[in-house]
Amino acid sequence: MSFLYHRRTKKVVKVLWGIIAILVIISMIIFFAPGVVNLATGY
């Protein structure tokens, strides 16, 4: 498990967490506020 503490691995994990966080935020916006999506797309 020592690879978890490697410098490059920490960077990769940070990037992955950022991507996951952005996906969660976008999905929550779409799920809880469908009107926002309708306004943005023009439907």
C-alpha cells in the first residue's frame, strides 16, 4: 500500500476527486433543478 503515498499518486487522486466532485455537482443540479437545464438548452 506504499504506492498510495507516492507523490504522483497523490496528484492523480486529487485530479480524480476533482472530476468526481464536478460530476456529482452537475448531476445534483440536473436532478434537483430540471428547470435550469430547460432554460440553458432553450426547451
